[in-house]
Amino acid sequence: MTTDRISSSLTISQRVAAGISAMAFGLLLVFGVGLAHADKLHNAAHDTRHSIGFPCH
């Protein structure tokens, strides 16, 4: 049995940039939608916010 390895050619700075970008996008989703005043956004994310403990009321 052979195992193939997938090697990443990303540098450390590229990995850090990707991690920071993903974290910023995630925070934007949680807080941007969580603090939105639009009813559609609020209703779309309501159950998700409650399941992770984010207060929305």
C-alpha cells in the first residue's frame, strides 16, 4: 500500500495571511449578521446565533 503526500508550497507568511483572512471573515459573519438590523439577516441567522451563545435580543 502506498500513501501519497500532498505538500504545500505556501510560505509561513502566506499561511498567516490566510489564517488572518479566514478569522476576519468569520468575525464579520458572526458580528456583522449578529448586529444587523435587517429582518431577513436576523431571521436567517437567528438559530445559529443562539446555538453558539451569541445574544441577539
